[in-house]
Amino acid sequence: MDTILLNPEGNLLNYSYTEMIINMVAALVIGMLLSVTYRVTHKGLSYSQSFSQTVVFITLIVAIVMMVIGGSLARAFALVGALSIIRFRTVLKDTKDMSFIFGALALGMAAGTSNYFLAAAGSVMVIFLAYLLYKSNFGAVYKSEFILRFRFFRRGESSHYLEAINSICKRSDLLHMEPSGDNESVSLTYDLALKDDRTADELTKMIGGLEDVSEVVLIASKNDVDF
């Protein structure tokens, strides 16, 4: 004979104690997996450890909230009123982070309502999609390998640094040109892709060794470059 569980007010509970524990553990595991996926697939310099931990908390807390609400419409409205006093002012640095927030919410709801198949299948699909988009670099318009900056003095021949760039790079595009105040020199910025048998060290040595070139800076670029 099944045990009937009542809350302190004498109302019937929607979940057994065992089911509550299972739901919370499932939500915690899902949150951890989402957090690890976020850390591994993140690109750029805007990674946040706090956001990674927030994903775990959100998944678990949403599961608890769903169990608190159960099938009670009154509890749902009461919870909305209680949460309305909270103000979230944190601005997400990466728009893709919003997808992890929604993923944590949806999967936390699935775990909190004991829909284990949906929670498991949804987790697999979300994590798989994140890795697939990360590996394929889906949606990238322009892929840059290096950004080369240097100052060229106009008294020299521009063909010298152009020959050096072409000998080492399989592709080069001029991004920016800024003349000095006295118009004696110009600051140049190039986007480059090195040949397979060439290295960045060779490029900097060759460009830096030119007589009319100074202030050589080479920046590795692993992400999309906006112009």
C-alpha cells in the first residue's frame, strides 16, 4: 500500500521524497553538464566563471520551483508575485549565453516534473548542438589567423614589406591605414593567413628586419574579426 505524503498544511504532495531527491540530483547533473559544455565551447575573452556556476544553480533551482508549484495554480501565482521583487541587472556579454540560460530553465523544468526522458534527450540534443556548432564554426563570416600591425616610413619602398608578406602568407588583406601627424610614416594593419610551412616567428623576423619598418606587432586571432 502506497504511503500518502502530506505537507504541513495537510495537503497532498505531488512528489514522494524519493522522487524529489531523484529530480534534484538529475537537475544538478544536467546543470553541471551544461556548465562544462559552456566552458569548453566558449570563444573569445568574455568567459565568466560566475555565469558557469549560475547555469548549475538555475537548473537545480528551477527543478525545485517546479516541485513547489506542483499542480497548484495558486502556488504558481504566489511564486510569480514573490519573484517579481527580484531585479536582474546583469548584462550578458555574449548573446549565445542566453541560450544556456534558456536551456537550463527548460531542462530544469523537465527534471523537476519527473519527465526524465525529456530531460535526458533534451540534454543530449543541447550539448550535441553546442559541440557541433563549436567544431564547425557555424555562422562565421570571416576567419582570421593573425593581425599584423607595423609602422612604415614613406621614405622606403612599400614593395619590400609586400614581398615579405606575400612570401610567407597565403592570404593578406589590408584592414587599416593611419598616417602620422607629420605624414612621414603610416601605421598599417593586415589580416593574414600563413602558409602551411611558415611560422609566425619567421614573419615577425622578416618584417622587423626591414629598414623602413618599425613597431611590429603580431596578434593571434582565433575568432571572428569585426571590421
